[in-house]
Amino acid sequence: MDQDKLISESIETIAGRSLKEGGFAQRQNGRFRPDATAWSILALSAGKIHGDLAENGCIRLAASQLADGRIPVAENLESSYWPTPLAVLAWKSVGGFENEIKRAAGFLLKTPGFHFTKEKNSPYGHDTAIRGWSWIENTHSWIEPTSMAILALKAAGKDGHGRVWEAVRMIMNRKLSAGGWNYGNTTVFNRELSPTPEHTGQALCALSGFVQHSEIAKSIDYLVKEISILQTPLSLCWGLFGLGAWSVKIKGSRGRILNSLSLQQRYGPYDTTLLSQLVIAYNTEGDLLRILMAS
């Protein structure tokens, strides 16, 4: 299939999952999801297409924002606020939602999560007192929500805030000795865990502009080696995004993305978030930060 046609069809599939009331569903005929909506907006913005759907998606995200600035994953699940950074990035990409961005950024800056002083015989290797961000209110910090919050606050112009720099320190504290990151544990009962490409990519994106290349060189080396065997959307896209954030280009990356898209013929349609990430990776050649920090 023609490369441009495959990407165009993917974009139209995303557009086809838009809802009459605004926003996007994760699957055809599904319900509104703020995470699917935010990634769809970013994908449409990267392709500079369906601007009306992106605008309506931003309006729908704004309607789901609560008084304190958070965006819950669903109604009656206010404690699950992890889509909040995604909404900030979506609003920033379209423009005109400065008040919503300000409120969401304010919520993130004042939301600490659950942290505690590490005990002497703790089974955990990382410093449990350093604050990042969590998936759910009053729970511990992990790599993905912390990385997305840093990206959102950087896009909102809050990258100099002490809360952001503490989160950068948290991510660096969770780095594995051989390079890379997983969901957020280093060692458990003195055994080092293995890295994963998606979390490594997320961490590298978040750390761009905050740390020196020498501090994350091993992690980049790990991801360069790992990406040669990646085919699944989540790992492939975040692998490319993480390397792109440090200006590392992977030869044939667009072909790899198209191959991942073609796997839907075997495994069925991807959800909207994954499809959007593949479109973004293709249109930016892995440089996610180019659209996140463009406006």
C-alpha cells in the first residue's frame, strides 16, 4: 500500500472516532475518553488536518475540567487525574485555551501524591521521598505520569518551577544502573529490574533540556539497541520519541512505523491513542517535542 495512503487512512480512522458532542473515543462507537481525545488532537495538529475536530476536542476537554484544574479519566473517577497533562499538551497545540492550561498547571504543581521517608530495611531501591506524579490521587509516583506532567508544565512555561526540578531528580533517581527505566522501580529486595523501551522513551523526553547527555548516555545506548526489534505501537513510538528528544535519528523509522500499522491486518484495529502516536511519530520522524513545544 502507498505510504501516504496508509497514513491518510489512519488519520481518517482517528477522525471517524470523533463524537458529535466533541472529543474522541478509544474505539469506534465508544464513549468519550480524555486521553484518546488529547492524543487525537496532537495527531491532527501534527498532520495539520481536521482542525475543526481538534478544536471541538479541546472544547470537550475543557468541559470535562473540574474546578481545581484536573481532568479525570471518566466521570465519577475524580481521583484518577492522570489525563490532566495530556489535556495541557492538546490545548497548547491548538491554542486559545490559556485559562484552562493555567488551571491544569496549577493543579499539577500543588498535587504531591504519596511519598514517604525510606526505611532502613526497605525492599525498594529508589528514594521514596522524592516527589513526581502518580496515576491516581494519593498514590506513589511513577515514570509515565511524572514524565507527562513535566512535558505539560514545560509547555505551559513552568519548567523553572522547583516542583518540576524535583520531578526531574525523581526520574534520575529511578534510572537503572545499566541504563534505561521501567515503570519506576530500580531494585526490589536488592535485585535490579529490567528496563522497558516505552518508559525509557518517556523519561528521555521529559529529561530533555534538564540534564546533560552524559547523564543519560547509557539509556540512549540501550534504546538504540532495543528499537531494532520493536514492532508494537507503544514501545516503537516512545522509543522513537525518546531518541528524537536527544536528536538521535533511526534509519528507516518511517518504514518501521508503516510496518506496525500494517500489523492491524493480523491483530485488529489499534485503539485511538496508539494510532495517534504512530501518526505523530511518522509525521514528525520521531520528534514529538517539535509539536509539544512548538506553540
